[in-house]
Amino acid sequence: MTTPPAKVELLTARMVLRPVGLDDLDDFHRIVTSPGVHEGTLTFPQEPDEEWSRARLERVMERVDRQECFFVHAHLRDAPAAGAIANLSLDIVGAHARGHLGYMVDQRHRGQGYATEMLTAVVKHAFDGLGLHRVCANTWTWNDASSKLLARVGFAREGRSRQHYLKDDEYIDADDWGMLASDPRPWKD
Ligand SMILES: CC(C)(COP(=O)(O)OP(=O)(O)OC[C@H]1O[C@@H](n2cnc3c(N)ncnc32)[C@H](O)[C@@H]1OP(=O)(O)O)[C@@H](O)C(=O)NCCC(=O)NCCS
């Protein structure tokens, strides 16, 4: 039996991107409690406890089982004992062949190109493996690390949704980013 495309493992130059299971709860909790995750995302609390992380991971895994999400942990190939250093989710809207990205890197591993490498591999898989037509993402307007990352991988900033989200009792603007399967891929050979 072949592996469903939502559960395949991807290999990059420095990492293995592995579908996540409940055994990965400790890594998941460590990453989601990393500084800056609450600030950069919508639904991750300031200080998630283990129960919150477990419930979140279980919900994501149910969505993976229904083929509504591709969700991986990134492990360093030359330091497997270090555990996962990043995670990435791609929520899939099958009716429109569209995926929506979310990602975070453990603070100790930021600024070394890991998110760039992880997104590049997943976007390629989204188009060529999952057969998606469009991949999109939202960033807060102040999140330069994430905006530069998306631009580097080949996303276009398509607009700004003003006061689109209510977060921590404040309405905040979000930038809308998108990439089509037919768009130029800066990383393609
Ligand atoms: C946004 C986030 C995922 C970026 O992760 P990251 O791993 O630091 O990103 P990268 O390392 O790929 O890119 C960051 C910098 O490292 C540089 N870099 C260093 N070594 C590199 C390499 N070998 N290859 C590519 N880039 C490299 C990049 O050029 C980039 O610099 P620049 O953006 O100033 O040009 C991370 O800051 C994070 O987890 N933030 C908290 C959660 C969050 O905000 N998520 C996004 C929600 S929209």
C-alpha cells in the first residue's frame, strides 16, 4: 500500500520532515511554548500548558487522518537526538485545491535558514505531491521574519486585510500571501 500524500516524509538537505504522532507531544509542546510563537500566531496562547498542547495535537491529527491537513515536525539529519526543531501545518481545502500554511521554529534554531528549507520542501510537495493549485499564508504586518521568508520562497503579497483578526483584545491587520502552482519557483532547478 502506498503512503497517502498527506502522510509522506520529506527529506531536505539538512532535515527530515516527519508526519507527527502523539509520541511527539513533548517536542510539540516545546516548540509551541517557544518565545514569539504566541505573538506571531492567532490561536496559540501566551503560556500553553501540556493539556492544551495535547488537545491541539489530537485535533490536528484527526484532521491529518481526514486528509484535511499535512502536518510535520522538522528533525535535523545530523542531530536526531535534538528532537524536532520546527513544525509546519498545511490546512487543505480540497474543494478548491488550496492549502493554508502555518509554521514555527524553536527559538534556538532561528536565523539559520531552517524555515526557508522547510517551506521550500513543503510548497514543492503541496503542488507536485498533493496536487494543490494554490498555497496561501497570513502574517501580521510587523512580522518581518515571516514576510521575508514567504517572499524568499516565492509567495506574492496579495493584499492587506485591515483589522481582520481580534487578538488579545485588539483588532489587527494581516498581510495575505499566495503562490500558485504555475508561479515561478525561485528554488526550482
Ligand atoms: C518566522 C520564523 C518561522 C522564521 O524562521 P527562521 O528559521 O528563523 O527563518 P530562516 O532562518 O529561514 O530565515 C531567517 C533568516 O535567516 C537567514 N539565513 C541564515 N542562514 C540561512 C541559510 N542557510 N539559508 C537560508 N537563509 C538563511 C535568512 O536569510 C533570513 O534572513 P532575512 O530574513 O533577514 O533575510 C520564526 O521567526 C518563528 O518561528 N517565529 C515565531 C512564529 C511565527 O511568527 N510564525 C509565523 C506565523 S505567520
